[in-house]
Amino acid sequence: MSFPHATGANLDQAPKKRLAVGVVGSGNWGTAIAKICGENARAHGHHFRSKVRMWVFEEEIEHKGEKRKLTEVFNETHENVKYLPGVECPPNVIAVPDVREVARRSDVLVFVVPHQFIERVCDQMSGHLRPNAVGISCIKGVSVGKDGVRLFSDVISEKLGIYCGVLSGANVANEVAKEQFCETTIGYNPPNPVISAEQIVAVFDRPYFSVVSVDDVAGVALGGALKNIVAMAVGFADGLEWGGNTKSAIMRRGLLEMQKFATTFFDSEKGTMVEQSCGIADLVTSCLGGRNNRVAEAYVKSGKPIEVLEKELLGGQLLQGASTAKEVHEFLSTKDMVNEFPLFHSVYNICYENMDPKGLIQVLQPLKEESENEGGTETE
Amino acid sequence: MSFPHATGANLDQAPKKRLAVGVVGSGNWGTAIAKICGENARAHGHHFRSKVRMWVFEEEIEHKGEKRKLTEVFNETHENVKYLPGVECPPNVIAVPDVREVARRSDVLVFVVPHQFIERVCDQMSGHLRPNAVGISCIKGVSVGKDGVRLFSDVISEKLGIYCGVLSGANVANEVAKEQFCETTIGYNPPNPVISAEQIVAVFDRPYFSVVSVDDVAGVALGGALKNIVAMAVGFADGLEWGGNTKSAIMRRGLLEMQKFATTFFDSEKGTMVEQSCGIADLVTSCLGGRNNRVAEAYVKSGKPIEVLEKELLGGQLLQGASTAKEVHEFLSTKDMVNEFPLFHSVYNICYENMDPKGLIQVLQPLKEESENEGGTETE
């Protein structure tokens, strides 16, 4: 029976030493992840050091009428009052302003920083890592440069000389922080597993955060990046007030383009995208009103350019679906394979080449070889 | 490259004779399908007889102040004024009140009747079929009796002694009738294909109704039946106001139970459920506000029993998700495999055994083998 099950926290073999977990990042998702790691460090005391260090980029904040340091307030209140207010973390999660200290004192390093900061943070950590440390990247997206498409887990791996896996799934941060049930996928497949997949699962698996681990690191990483392109296509359909049949066709075709991209350019398994939380579930969640979906809908309804909507609706943040569509388009152009991914291509064209969103319908229609002739003609 | 493409209307080889298409049924979906078949019969005049006969269960209706026969009004106006008002069919679609005439004069018989009538209709048609006729069942659901789960295509096949394929997808009838774009899946794999899959695709494929054909007849048929169970689970989640993470986890787990059911008890391919319109797309559409979803949501919010809601919201029609959950439960009980399908089991328990819908969360949580112990203990 090949039905995938959550791996669960199966830690039959006691490890030689208790592992220390560190979290690099402290936004809303970083803090929610640190809370999870802290809960598990306490729950599995045989296997993990209790203290979970969370690197916090130090800021002065206003707290109860006083100017305070964010780390100090967190370590007093166990609440990230700036980025995840109202959620209490367990007291064994400690805010640390020096990322090198987190690096020096962690066996498992969980990366949850905005993707534009990852290289700089790695440079600071470099030379301060424990032997046999491993990383888990929770950063969604991919890095596209002159060398092609790179996973952030590979960026981390190369910068720090450690193995790095990936965690991604249908995990809206605020819902996870409130302990609303969800699933996630971890891609972890080190060549020499000093720290086992079971141990990694135990770092994250909670009753409200159900982890399935797979070998396919690339598929897990790409799901979280590419789904934003598809969510925009569904958002355009929402803006045009197309029906559920049409939207589910867009999702299906988009999911298959995600799968094709991952299996054509990376060593990904077909099942990851269509069966795991990092693929189908994350896509569905994003199409049910994620930011890419909402901005794309507003684009159709308001007629305003994407950049204007980014300012108005996202406070100036880049819309990931649009920028990923552009990066993927540039990559596919170098391979002369743009036309093999018609849905990705159309989202790019709508965002950057003034294509009419209504044209998405033509994209969904396969080319027919026979021309239509009204009225029957006998052939014999 | 194994990327599935729509087969399209590829009819390079001229067939020996033009095929006649008949539609058995004339509800809203039946009429929408007859419209499609009529358009294709005209478009591909080399391959199909122009006339498409649609069996209409004769009724007296009130039309423009007069009592008229439904078939007469249809043949005058080309509109099914009772079941699909406002939609014009091409004039080569002819309403026929005698199902035996449709049987006698059709090479391709498309079945679109409510499932409770199919055996009786087949009995009437029996003995009146053309040699080499084939059927395509557009009936969603499965037939469960003392012999286990049977596909309606198999029921038709046995009753009439013809091969029968299946058409199913994310195809809300009124959207299809309005020519809003959608996709569908045809399962067609006859042992001796006198009528080819390409010809069958050409009967249905339209610019707004994109057909993919697969060999996996069982998978196509089961997708349309089992998705209703999952749509109810998502409806319960809607009623409980659970977030998008949780709902997409339910859809994912449901989709995998659908896949497992089809591959365990039938000769189905894993890809059909997770990659084709009859699986993932139909499930998504049904979870975005189909009737199973809406009634399940109302069940949680109103506290009224399912039977009462069937009366209030469905005019007394049976809710397919609930009845399918019950049939599947009875079937799985005989196999002692109820616990292998925890989501299906829970929907049954909620509908018929007073289970609290909140219990769905426990179902999503895999059993953990390690008990939690707060506070760390050294092992060495």
C-alpha cells in the first residue's frame, strides 16, 4: 500500500547526544516556527536541548510607552510584540541578537528570513557552524540568476558548507501560530544522515502541524515558489468572474506545469506536487484568497498596474507571483521552452506585456488540428 | 515528456461510415451534453451524422399559456424550456420521446439520466441496439449492492451487452451550457475499438469543453462519486470556520483516499485522481460551494439533521455525499477496511452516528507513537 502517511515523531533509537535547535529569523512565520521548535524541544527532552535560540534582527521598539530592544521584550514576555503579537511562545525559546551565536550553538538550523537577506545572513554565519550541523530552509521562492534557477536550500548549502533540506506546505503563518490544524512537507535527503529524517520531523511535528517527510527536496522547494504564479492566474479568473469549472481547470493545468517544471529541470518526483501539502494543498490555499490571488483579481477589476497595486495593497512589497513569473520566463527563454509552459507564460505576459487576462482561455484550449466545417459532407 | 495533453479532435483516418450520436437523458446536464454533441455533429460532418437524437421523458408542460408536450416545444424552439431554459441548442438536436428509437438509431449512446433510473431505462432499450454501438456514461456516482461497488458504466454494459466508457470532470452543468470554459475527462478503453477513442473525443470536445481521454475508466467514474464525500468534509470545516490551511489539508487527504479507494478496489491509475479533471479539478470545484459543501456547512451552523436540510435546501433530493459515504462505509465494513479510510469514515460518522464535526481534526492527526514528556531528561 503506497498511501503516504505522516512520518510522525518516531525516535526509537536514542541519539548519541541531544540536538540543539536554532531558528534564523523572527518575522511572523519565523516566530511561529520557533514556537513549534520550542514546544518540541520540551516535548522530546530525550532528544533535544530545551533551549531554542531564535535570531532576532535587533530593533528598538516602543513597548508600554518605553523604548526597548525587541530581544529584551521577547525574552521577558515570550511574545514577538512587533511581528506576531498576541501569540505566546514557550519560555525555552530565547531571542538572540547575534546570528553567529545561534550558528555556534545549534545542530539544526532553521532558516526563515526574507529571501533577499539570505545570502548576507549566511555570510555572517559562515565559519561559526558546528560540525555536522544541518539546515532546513522555510524560505519560499527560488533564486534566479545567470546560472539558472537555484533553490534557497542550495544557496544556504553552498554558502555554509552544510546539508540543507526544505520545509514548505499550506501554512499561512497566522493560522499556524493560532494552532489551527495544518500539514506541511519536509524534503530531507542528506547523503550522509548524521541527523536522521525522523529527528528532523520531530523538530517540527506537532498535533496541529502534521509533517510528512519526502526525499524530494527540489519538489518541496519549487512548490512554494511556482504556486504563486498559478494563484495569480486564478486571481485573474476571479477578477473576470469566471466560474468554478474554469478556475479549477486553471489550477489543474497550473499544478501540472509546476510538476513538469520540477521534473524537467530538477530531480523531482511526480507525486510531490500532486500529492503533498507543498504542492496541491499550498496551491489550493493560495488560490482561496492569498495575496497573489487578491492582487491579480484587483488588477482585472481596477485596471491599475501591478506596481501600483503592490504599493496600495502590499505596502510596497513585491508580489511574488509576478516576480517569479518573470524569473521563470527568463529562465525558460534561455532554454527555448517558454511555449511548453503556456500558463506560466501567460501570467508573465499579463503582468509585463499588456496581455489581456481574457486571453487565458485561449491558453487553456489545446490547438485543434481539424478545422470546423459546418454542415455535413459525405465522404463516401 | 509525459505531460498530459488534451487529445483534441484528431480524426486523420476517415471512418468507414458516419456515426450517429444519441443522448439518453434531458435534464440540465443531459441537455447541455446534447448541445455539445449537436455542435460537434455539425462541425465534423465527415465523421458524424448531423442529427443527434435526445431522449426526453415526455411531460406535459405549460408553455406560453398552452399545455404542450415537452418534446414538441423543444423541437420547435430548440430550447429545453423546463430543465435548461435560456440556452439554445443547435437545430440538429432532436427530442425523441421513445428511448427505443434513440437506441435503434445511434452508434454512440451517451447516458445522462439520474442514477436511480438507469436500470429501468436500459431495460427499455435492451434488444433495440445497433451492432457495435458503444456507450458513454455521464452519470456521477456508483451503485452499491450486495455484490459490492459497481460503476454505472458496468451496469449499462451488462444490461445492454455493449462497451461503456465514462465522462466526468469539473463540469457544473449551467456553466457548461453557457459555454464557460472547462475541462473534462473521458475514460474509454474498449477491448476491440471499432469506435476509436479519437472518435469519442470528437463527439464531446469543444473550444469551451476540453476533453482529455485516458484508459482508466474506473478512476474517472469513481472521482465523480467519491469527491462528494470529501466536499462534505470541507463543508463541515467551512461551518466550523476553520482556516484555509486546514481545508486544503482535508482536500489533500480526501484526494488521497479517493486515489487509494480507486487503486485498491479497481484497476485504476494513481495519476487519474491527482492529475485529471475528473479527480482534483472536480474536487476543487465541489469544495468551492457545490451542494454537498453547502449542506454540510449548513449542518454545522444550523444544527439541523441532514434529512431536514435535504428538504429545505435540496427540495427533498438526497445529498449525494451523505449517501455515498454510507454506501462506501458499508462496502468497507465488509472488507474490514473502514479504518484505512479515516476521512470517509468520519463523514459517515458525522452524518449518521452523531459524531461531532470538530472530531475531523483528530482524524487528520496521525497517531503518534511517542508520548509527550514536558521538561527534558538526560539519556546519557
